Amino acid sequence: MHSKSIFIYLLFGMFICASCTKDFQELNTTHNAPSSTTIGPLINRIDSSLFLGSTEQGAIHNDYYYPITQLAATAASSAFVLSNGVDEIWNNYYSTLQDINLVQDKINAVADQESMKNIQAVLYILRAYKTFRATDQFGDIPYFKAGKAYTGSVSSFRVAYDSQQLIYDSLLADLAWAVKNINTAASPVTTQGNAYQTLGSYETFLGGDMTKWQKFANSLRLRYAMQMVEKDAATATPIIQDALNNGVGLIGDDEDICLWPASLGGYDVASRWFSFSTGGTGLVRMSSTMWNMVSNNTTDAGIFDPRAKLFVETNAAGNWAPYVIGVSQGDNINAYTYASTDPTNKNGSIYSLINWYLIRDEWYIPEPIMTAAEVHFLKAEAYARGLGASLDLTTAETEYKAGITASVNFWYKIAGNTKTASEDWTAVAPSTPTTLEMQTFLANPKVLFTGTAADALSKIYAQEWLSYFRQPWLAFNLWRRTGSTPVDASSNPTSAYTTFYRLPYAQDEAVNNTDNYNTQISKMGGNNTNYKVWWMK
């Protein structure tokens, strides 16, 4: 990368966690160059970088990903600027990449490399997760030689953009290495007689559970192989097959990979307020598309999906009022203010709101990274299409139902445990659905797995899309990959939504990485949002 940007990113990486508390307090002990620190604090800082940024949520999720995918609707223009959200994502990634490369240098310096295998695997997995998210949003990015300006090499200051396909191939190879080389024994020892090194209390993400790290790596392989299968089936299909059958396993029920504030000593996710609420101005509403997937009409009796009342709530008049994208009138109402502790004060909002507790809670509700529901849906698609497995609609149906059930259980577990002094969701959340209620739900015509293979696949995509209600970047990926996520025929979105395929590069690149930036955008016809990333249809 270029010198000015990398210097900024380096400073950002040093001070990003200055306000972190409790489990992340170790991050504040390094006040000099990051190269003077050790692996543990660096990994801890990489873990902390996984939290979503406030501007990312306000400017990107709320103003673009939700209305583009129609998971939710934006009832009025927010005060956020797209470029600010882009800068936050870009800076977060490249500051973290510096830390990742510093850890790699320290791993390489250890004499008994076998003793570092588990730490190496953790680093590969974190790097893959962060880099997949970055390249999926931007397309080609500087990667292989990026994040190394701390070495002092002039060649590391301004770095060329690498193709997304090559980045995918490299990351998938890293994940395969991690799956194969993680040692899950209680106290593994190398062939030289040295104990495997661990991260101890610094590994705050999965608590040093190497079996879970291994399943996470294998599940990421399934996710990203499926994402590229339309473009490069020859590479993707064997990976899907191996992920399904290698005996390592995938993330299962109640093994959801999330950032749980409660498990981090009550970590305060202050950026939570920017999800859905557009920075407290409350301009995000329930979309008609989402509502059509959970209810047959606008009465309580019409609701058949038990997640409906966990995701959304009525308008100020107490009615279920979906917003039709591109058709409904504006609703420029400050529905929820940050200072408010009253979920019943909806300030005259015309359309149904996102559930107040999803916006308000900062201490229990997790930020999902990869859920058991997603894994079930990916497996359902593999069997429904015969990708890496024999085409088997019976098994596809089993995984499909398991995905829906896992999603319902995930959200009811959250609602049933979110209880703080000002946000007591447990007191008002509906009861966990009974077995009979779940059977009735799964038998609803909009949900029932029946008909042709094409119809079955459509149902899989629809329920996977709905399960991403708090992961709009994954819904955005699914929309771009398949072109088959739910759409309300009554909606009329503008071209700003229908042809938005990628985030533009950070503006700083044009100034400080000029030659490489210009070379890259010349291939694309400009720094355009309507340019398709490599793996899109």
C-alpha cells in the first residue's frame, strides 16, 4: 500500500481499541510500534476488529444492503455518506492486515514451527474471514503485498491490486491447511518434544476451542466455495465435496460463531445503535418483501413465521404496515432516539419498525459471524443442486427444515436472554414456539418444501435470505450470486439499488496509490458500483 495510507492505517491499528474494556484491555498496553508487541495482544486486536463499524452500518447496511436485498426498507434519506462507510471498512481491513502480517512474521521466527500450527491456523482463519469480506464488497483489492509498510520496504508503500479469483484461491488453500493441521488434542506436543504454543486468555473470540476453530474453517470453505461455484465450478465443487465429507464436521446447532458481548465481560457494543436506526434517526422500516415472507396479511392472525415479532413491530398506530420500496410515501420520522428507554414511543411512525430491542441492546445480542442456520442452508443447496454430493431432494429438505429451525431457535434464545436494566426483552418476547407450532409453520405454503427442484431451491434461497436479517452483507452476496432472493412484485426500486454490485474504492486510493488505482479502474471502466465482482453471474 502507499506510505501515507499505510501510516494512517498503522496508527489506526495501534489506537483502535483505546476505548475497549475488560477482555480487550490488553490491547491498550502497546503504545509504541506494533512490532514491539507479542502475538497474543495482536491476535486479540484482530479479534476486536471483527465488530461492525457504526458508519459501515449506517451508510452501507441501512442505505444500501437492506433496500437492495429488500430485507428492510429505507423510508427516507439518511445523513450518512457512502464514502464515509467505505473508508471505515477499507481502513479497518488494512489496519488489521498489518497486525496479521506482524503475527505471521513472529510465527515465522519460531524455531519449532510445528509448535505454532494452531496459532498459524487461527491466523489463517481470521485473515480469510476478514479478506473475504473485503474482496466481496470491493472486488479486486491490494492483498498479497499489502499491509507490510512497517517493514520499511519502499515496494510495500504503493501496492498493485490483485484479482479476486487469485485471492479466493489463496484463502481457500489457507483454510484447507487450517482444517488439516489444527491439533485438537488437549495438550499437543511436537515431534521435537515441545508443547504447542497457545494464545491463552488473549484469544477472546472462540476461547481457544480448537475444535470449534476447525469447524469454523471448514464451514467457511463451504460458504465461499458455494459463492464461487457459478463462476468456477471446477475449483469449487471438490471443495464443497470435501467440506461435506472430510470428517471434520461443520458448525452445528448451538455452535453459532458470533461475537457475544456477554461472553466478553459485558463488552458494550456501542455501534449497535447504528444498525437499522441510521445513527439514531430511525429511518429503516419493515419491507413489504420481508413481510410477505412471514405473514399472509397485515393482521396478527396472518403471521405464520415465529421470527416475525422478533425482527419487526407495529407502527405508531399499532398496525402492521409494510413499506413498499420505491412506492410508499416517505416516513421521515425519528422513531427512536438514543436517549429513549421507552420502546412504545414510536413518534408517529407510519410504517412498521425494526424491533426496538435489536436496535437498543448493546450488552447481550451478538453480532453473528456464521450461524448453524447458514450451514444447513448451504448443505440444502448442495443436495438440491447435486454440488459436491449426489442430487438428493430428501436430504435437501431435511437440511432446509433444520436451517429454519436453527434460525428460529437462535433468535428465541437471544430474546429469552436479553435482560438488562433498561432493555428487558425477556419480559415482552413471545414464548418459544412449540413443536406443533413449528410443524404448522413449516407446512405453510410459502415455506413448505415441495414441487420441483427449482421450486425447492427457490425456497432454500428465500429462507437463507431471511435468516440473514442481521447479516445484510451475506444477503447482498446471496442476491448477487443467485439473482433469486425474494422480491415484492409491487416494489419499484431505482437503478441505484438494482445495479449496485460493489462498493467503490476508498477515495484516498486515488490520491496516494494513484498509479495502481488508475490501472485498476481502467480495467473496470471507472470506480463504479455497477461493475460486477468476479464471482457474480
